[in-house]
Amino acid sequence: MKLSISKRLGLIPICLIILMPVIILVNQIYGNKVGRLTEASRTDSIVFALKAKDMQIAVIEVQQWLFAISVTRGADGYDDGIKKAELHAATFTKHYNSFNQHFSEHNDKNSIVELEKINANFSKFFEKGKDLAKIYIKDGPGAGNMFIAEYLPLAKTLNKSIAKLVHSQARTLDSSMLNIDSAISNGKNINSLITFLILMGIVALTFFISRSITRPIDAITLRIDSIARGDLTQIFDENRTQSCQTMRKCDRTSCPSHTGCSDYKDGACWAIAGSSAVIVHCPRILKGKAGGGIDTCEECEVYQES
């Protein structure tokens, strides 16, 4: 279907209106993805990275408070070492339970196995540490120093295993941050690509619409110029895809613009049967505006659409 100039020009803003939701949709998709990743990082990666570090600090605090007894030997005013160690041990246990629940929810069996090893190492470390502290208090530094050789390997094993948990959670946090950066970067790249393609499409559409408008005008201008130079053989093509027969469902077969007419003439209906014709056949023109019709074909939608 051949479109009027106004409709052709209207295609450009229509295309923009149609394509704008594509950009909005892409932004929404990647915005939601970044939101989900950020929320997961906030509630999981960051939280458990901090909890792993707190567990490591709790182990250090337990060890320091139990070792402090080797110096103070539970003297008055310095007899709270074991109680302080127990408070930090409770912190360790609290975070252990959080990790155990977290790994269970994610069905991370390997991490659960490693976590159980850490907890078992901590239990041995803590119980042996309390025994060591009691020996220092009861039997003095000599007996305690002999017993410490059994304690230090337990502390070393626990610190090594808890360090692995800290590093593991730090890597998880790093990975989470990288996923967020990647989602943002991908969103920007796809947005830029879609915007570029839309702009190229609009440029191409504008070019073809301009050509569809200017080429006929250029052709008419050349013919008019030729006529002005004295060439009266020039012929203007008035053929149009729009006609009153198709647009207005006109069934006047006596009209030479109707394909059913025995004297049918191919061309623009306004030039063959309308206000521009030598003999007017169009019933709307014949009625005139006073009779409910129109005075000239310029008022008709067929002419305007063509």
C-alpha cells in the first residue's frame, strides 16, 4: 500500500515509540539481575565473609585468654581467663551454626564436611586449652610448659582450617562482586548495541522515506523544467494505488474510473471522473457540498491519501 507523505514521515516517531520499550525492557532485565546479585551479596557473601573472619578472631581470643593464665595463674583479679575464653567460644559456635544452616540450605555437602572438621578441631583445641589453663593454675608453669607441647599442634591445625574458611568466603565475595560488575557491564554493552542499531535503523528509514518523497518531486521538477523549455511531450504519471472504488467502496460502474466500467480508464480518479476531469462522474462532486457531497476532490480522503 502506498502511503501519503504525512504517513511516511509519521513512521519515524512511530518506530521510535515502538523501539523505546525495547531499551526500557533491557534496562529492566539487567537492572533486576544486578539487584538480585547485589541482594545476594548483601545477605550472603558479605555477611558470611565477615562471620568467617569473626570465627577466626574468636579462635585467637580464646587462645590469648587461655594463654594469659600461664602468666597470671588465676590470681585474684585475673581469674576470669577461662570465662572470657568461653564467651569467645560461644561466638565461634554461633557463627558455626549459621554456616551449617547456610551450607545445608544450599546443599553444599563439601563445605558441610569441612565445617564439621573445623568444629571438631575447635572442640579439641578448646577443651585441651582449658585443661592447660587449669594445670598452670594448679601445678605451676613447669607442669604447664610440659603440657603445652600437646596443645600447640591442635592450635596450629585449627588456625590452618579456619584460615581456609576465611579465604573461601573471601573468594565467594570477590566472585559475587565480579558477577555484579559483569552484569552492569553486559547491560551497558547491550544497551549501547541496541541504541546503535536503533539509530542506524532510524537513519536508514529516514533515508528511504526521504528518497521516496524527493524522487517523485525531482521527477516532476525535471518534467516541468522540460515543459518550460518548450518540450510539450512530457507526460505526468497519475497512477495511484488509492481509488474511490477501493477506499469508499464505490459501486458506480458507469464511472470511467471504476474497473467495471466498459469505458474504464486507468489513472487518478480525480482526473478521470472528479473535479479535474472534463466531464464529472463522481456523485459526491455532482452533489456538491450543499447536497451533502464535496465541491472539489481536494476535500476527498482518496485524493489526500494518494
